[in-house]
Amino acid sequence: MRSRYTAFVVGDEDYLFRTWHPRTRPEGPYCHPGTQWTGLTIHETVGGGEDDETGLVEFTASYRTGDGRGAVVADALSERSRFTLPCRPLALPRRRRIAPQRGAAEPRRGEVRPIQRQVPRQY
């Protein structure tokens, strides 16, 4: 919950999109430039530990925003939210057998060749 609140504070739309369940996610944008988040209070948590797949969080997020007439209004959003972890298995890249290139000579016994480092893919 705190990471999502922080995403609202800093305007990280990508993080909010990735962590919002598709069934409840509204159309973006999620962050509004005129809104200044001023505090987060967690009232209750149920589950949501390292070994849990779901959890409930009751919280209040305080903010200030324009009222459309030039004034700034303080307000708060209170809700009880259900959080779930993704249940899909982690997709790991398959190991590939690296075949020698055509025309590449086999190293002679005792010869040392530099090994090129491969940069891991970002998934």
C-alpha cells in the first residue's frame, strides 16, 4: 500500500498501472498535476504478509487540490482495499545451447580465448 501511495506522490503512472488489478483499474491518467498528497494513515491490515496471497488494508490518504475556482481544498480518501499477488509462475528464459559459428576455428589445446559477457534480458 505504501508503495502505491508513493507512486501517487511522485506521479509514477507506470507503477500504478502495473499494480492495479485489471478488473478495477480505471482509465488513466491516474495522477493529477494539481493534487498534492500530504499523508497516509494505515488503520488496519489483515493478511498481506510474505506468505499470504491476499490482504486487506484500511487507510486514509490526505491530499490538497484545486477546487476549480482558484482555491486550494484539503480532503481525504478513506477506503478498505483488497490486495492480491499475481498467481502466475515466474517465466524464466530457457537455456540455449550455443553452437559454434561457422568458420570459427576450434581453440587449440592450451589456448585461452576471452569470453564475451552476455547482458541478461529485462523481462
